[in-house]
Amino acid sequence: MHTQAYVEMIVPPDGGWGWVIVAASFMCNLVVDGIMFSYGVFFDHIKQHYNATSAQVSLAGSLQTGFYLMAGPFVSALANRYGFRMVSILGAFIACNAFLLSYFANSIELLYVFYGILGGIGAGLIYVPAVITTGFYFEKWRALATGISVCGSGIGTLVMAPISQALIAHMGWRGAIVVQAERAGKAGIDSNTATLLISVIGIGNTIGRIGLGYVSSLPGVDALTVNNIFITLSGFLTIASGLSMSQGYQFFYAAAFGLSVSVFASLRSIIVVDLMGLEKLTNAFGLLLLFQGVGAVVGSPIASAFVDGTGSHTLAFYFAGFDHHTLGCHLLPVAHRINEKEKRQQALREVPILLKT
């Protein structure tokens, strides 16, 4: 008696409707990360309005980024149950209302709740489906498609910083936050130039996300190794960023840092698929974001505490650069060991099996 078993496999189309998904994901990343990464434009205005310390003001942005990431496992569970589209719509509704409520925050504690916690949760509900969905529509060109979709973050950083500054000039920082809802210095550098530096980071970030995404799609290129090399480079650049405060050097640093740090956002989901498999992408990616969120919540307040305590940003940049550099160096041998293990497994699969008769 013979039995037959049929296994249904869903093969990603590697094109077609998948490119529509890429375009939609691109716009989600543009709006969400564009708003988040332009928080620095609001920093001094919020600090003066509430008469708060740098650490207190940075906590609002850290809470938003932290909850945006820590919501990952929760968002993944919702996406598995109700689908990516419904979860994204819910996130847009929550984020929009969170920014509107921020207009009426009469204390920085309320700003923590509205702009930080609620805004972060809403952004997370949009971001996680936008990034994960792309992986289900591509196989061969998954890294490139993901790189294109997440480069919306770089474009968002490029355009939202000057837009936010213009809105602040005409409407105040509260009015600027409301308009964001609708669209779901010390070193001798003036505020316009400082804002332009954020845009330059966005340009470098955009180039890096597309370029490194394409490079990682090439045969024989390991995404984890590429990620580790550029994360290490971003740490070195940040440590060296204080060598000169000239505008030319700072523009160079902004572009180089934006390009090097883009690798993690571009390849994050690709690395998860390589290590865990496509079937575990949603849950594993959500868990990864949870740990990122913890770092986002504590990182900025620590850096701001350095600024308040020393009166200088130098120590904060050393702290951030050392952290990135150490992380990248630590993961380089990990990538090597994983590659060696995969080679051994591949060799075992190719060994012919001889049957003695």
C-alpha cells in the first residue's frame, strides 16, 4: 500500500504585485521614521517651553522610539491574527490622535504619554507590518526590495527635518506636531545648518539602504558580515566625529554615518530570515525589535545625562561610538562561525550515500 503526501509551498513572486508592496512600505517608512528622526528639531523648543533638562526632553523621544520598537512582539501577534493591513490602519489612527493630543500637553509628563508612549505604539503598529510584508513577496531580490522599502526612512529624514523647522517658525512647535499628525548651536553651527546636517544623514542613509541592499543580494555575499562591517565603521566614525567642528567635516561625518548605520535597517529582516527562516520572520522580527526598544529607551537619556553633567556632547558621542564599534567587532567572529557551520552542513548534504548490496 502506497500513500502520497502533498506539500504546498508558497513561492514568493519576486516582482509584480510585490513592487506595489514595496512602494506602500516605502511610504510608511517615510512618514513614520521621518517624524521620529526629526525630533531633534523640536528639542530646544520643548526644552525652553517646559524649562526642562536635556535628559527630560530626550526621554520623550526615547519613549517614542522605545515603544515603537518594544511593541514588536505585540504587533507581530496582532499581524498573525488580523493581517498586516488592518494592523497598519490601527497604527495610523493611534499615531494621528497621539500627535493631536500632544498639542494640548501642558506638562512634559503628558508629553511623555501622548507623544512618547501612544505615538510610539502607533508608529510601531505601522512600521512592523511595513518591513515584514516585503519579505513575503521576494526571494532572490529580497535584500534589494527591503533596501528600497526601508530607504523611505532616509528620504523621510531628509525632507521632514526642514519641513518641521519651517512649521515651527510659522506655527510654533505645538502646531508643527499637529501638522505631523496630518502627514501621519553650541559648536557655532546655526540652527539652519544643524537641521541640514540631519537631512545629510538622511541622504547618506538612503544611498546606503539601496546600495547595501543590492550588494547583499549578490551571490556569495553574506548579509550578516556586511552588517557587522558597517556597524563597526559607524562606531569608529562617531568616535572620530569630534576631531573637528568645522562645517565641512561635520557634513562629511553626517553623510558617512548615515550611510554606514543604514545597513542594520536595510538588512535586519534579511538576517532574521537567513538565521531563522521565512516562516519565523514575523515572530523573530518582533522579538528583535523588543530588545532594540529597551536600548532606545535608556540610550538617549544616558547620553543626555552626560551632556547635562559635563556641559559638552563629546562624552555622549564617545559613549555611542564605542557602543557601536564594540557591537560590530563582537559580531564579526559570530558571522564567521555561522558561515563555517553552513559550509559544513552544505558539504554533508552533497556527500553521496553508498548503499552496500
